[in-house]
Amino acid sequence: MKKLIFSILLTLGGLPGMAQMTLNDCLVYARDHAPRNVINGLAVRQSTIDSRIAASDLMPSVGLSSNGNLSFGRNIDPETNTYDNRKTLYTGFGLQMSLPLFDGLVSVNNLKAAKTGKLRQEETARLEADNISLEVIQSFYNVSYCKAMVSQMEEQLERDLRNLKAAELGMELGTKSGADVAEVEAIVAADRYELTNQRNLLSKAYLKLRADMGMEPGGELELTEEEYAGEPDAEFVHPKIAEARLGLKQSKYNLRAAKGVFSPVISLNAGVSTSYYKIFGADYVNRRFSQQWRDNMGQYIGFSVYFPIFSGLSRVNGLKKAKLEVKRQEALLEEARLETDRQKSEARLDYDAATDELEAATARVTAEETAYRAVQRKFELGGASAIDLYTSGAKLATARANREGKRIQKIISRILLGYYNGEKLIK
């Protein structure tokens, strides 16, 4: 019930007063609503049905049959088994069963391959869900970055408007020239342009986040950052490696099945049948249906053996193809291991680099703030031009944007490193 209410609130995400969403809330919503996750969930259900279809090959097949015909002219009298010229209505009924006893374990290995394929599809879906979660994380913090840039530009515009008022006052007092005022007005105009640009980027960031989560396009979301904390799982296996291992296992089962098609096939067959006939003629008395049903009843049981001899080399080539598939899956498993190890090492390097770069970016912001205050003071006293003020302000804005970018990069790198160490993305 709580999930239903939460989903309704998220659907109405563009309305004011919506409950705030943390990163984990966004990941949960994406898990349940992202189109690719929904599609992969259906694929898992299909693979479950495939395993049931494979299991049916080990079960007996039972069929009910019926036939009828109306004979004219010369035909066999079913009563006397001699030829006559009477018109005869004949109907037959049968119940047959066939049970496979041995087929070279083809059906057994096909069933094992299908069950392994189901597990493989689950790992594929898990890998895709993790990739979607990582996209949502990237989009979530992209919104945070854009919001920070909008806030920074609003502060910068407010600050430059104060400088403009001070310049206009200085021109009235004779300490500033008209050129100084015009230059500050140009700075304010540039701030307004950049603020509009950042707001547009923020709107696009919200749109991207909604798309990644499987939401309808709409307005802003009330997002709240929270401190990331995860617990590593010592038994964690990356889904890419798990899927590759299952792919190799499935190919081995398929190879066994390909070898099994060269063996004979033995089946048990059994059935029961009866019939009813009616001979048309005024001088002929037909027996009752119930009497014929009982008297014409017959049963049979038997075995059938099929030896494959030649099938256009399809079995031979099928076996060769299965052997090559095993080798291909072995290569894919090795590739998955190397790729995962590379990504894990890269995540560690990115996190360490982001930590050092964030520290350096913070120190740069402190230095640029000090420098800007000094230039601003000089501008107020007439010792610096508006160009000097603009240059110092631009450097400060760049430093702040860089610091915010490094802060978010560190968070994302930490989450990615934790993921490769076995920490769950969704709590």
C-alpha cells in the first residue's frame, strides 16, 4: 500500500508540495518503472516458460482420436468381414500415449540448458538494471550540479547588481566614469544570460532524470541528497561475470545434447481403441452402441526404437557448432573478467583522483575568493577597472563550478567503487 501511494505521488511529480525524493527513492522508482527493466522482467518470465517447454519433452504425450466414414457400394461388412453392397456408417475412437524412455539424454540436457538460460537471463536483467541505476545516479547528481550552478549565478547576478548600483553612485559622486558604469552593465547582462542558460540546462537535467526513471516528462522534482553508505558483500559476483559463467555452462549442456542426437531413441507406446458401426438396410438389425463400445474395445502396448543413420550431416554440423560455441563462451567469460577488473581499477583511480582534485579545487576557491574581494575593494576605491572586476569574477565562478563538479565526481566515483566491491546500489 505504501508503494502504491509513493508511486502515485511520483506520477504527480510536477505538482507543488510533492514529497522529497532521495537518490534511493529514484533508484527504487526506476527499478519498477524504467521501460528497459520492465522489458527485461518480461524476458525473464519468457525464459521461465522456455524451461517448462523443455521439461515437457520428458513427459508422456497423450492424445484422443476419432474418425468416421460412410461407405457406399461394395465394401467390407464389419460384422462378417466379407464384401457386400450395403451402405455402412463407421466411427472409431482411440486413446494413445507415448512415453520417451531414452533419447541419448538430449531432453535432459535441453532441460538443464533451459534452466541455466533462465538464470542467465536473470543475470542479464540484473546487469541491465544496475546500468540503469548508474544512469539514474549520474542524472540525479547532474541535477544537483545544475541546481548549484543556478544558485551560483543567482548569487553572482545579485552581487554584480550591487556593484552596478555602487558604480552608478560613484558616477554621481564623480569617482566613476560612464564607461565604468557601462562595463558593469555589460557584466550584469552577461550574468543574466548565463543564468537563463543554466536554468535551461537544469530543466534538461530534470527531463533526463525523469526519462531514466521511466517517468512522464514534467517539471522539477524535489530532490534531497543523502550521505552514501554501503556494506560490501564478500560473495558478490559482478552480473557480467555471472552471466558469462552461465553462458559457458549452458553451452556445455547444449554440446552434450548435440552429442546425444547420435544415439537411438526408445519410446513406450500404449493405447486403447473401440469402434461403432451401423449397416443400413431394412433386413439388418444393428447392435446397440453400448454393446459395440464394449465388444470392439482393444488395447495395445509396445516399444519403438529409432536409429539415426543419415540426416544430411545436420547432426554432425550441429555438434561442430556446439563445440565452437563452448570455445566462444570461454572467450567471453575471460573478456568479462578482464573488463570487470579494469573497470574496478579505474573506479579506484577515479575516486582517489577525485579526492585529491576536490581538495585542490577547494583551495583554489578560497584563493579566488580572496583575490576577488581584493579586486572588488580596489574597484570601489577606483584602483581597478570593471574589466579587472569581471576577469576576477569569472575566475571565481570557474573555480566554484570546478569544485562542485569535483564534489559530485567524488560521490559518483565512491558509489561506483562500492558497486564493484559488492555494495548494493539500491538500499
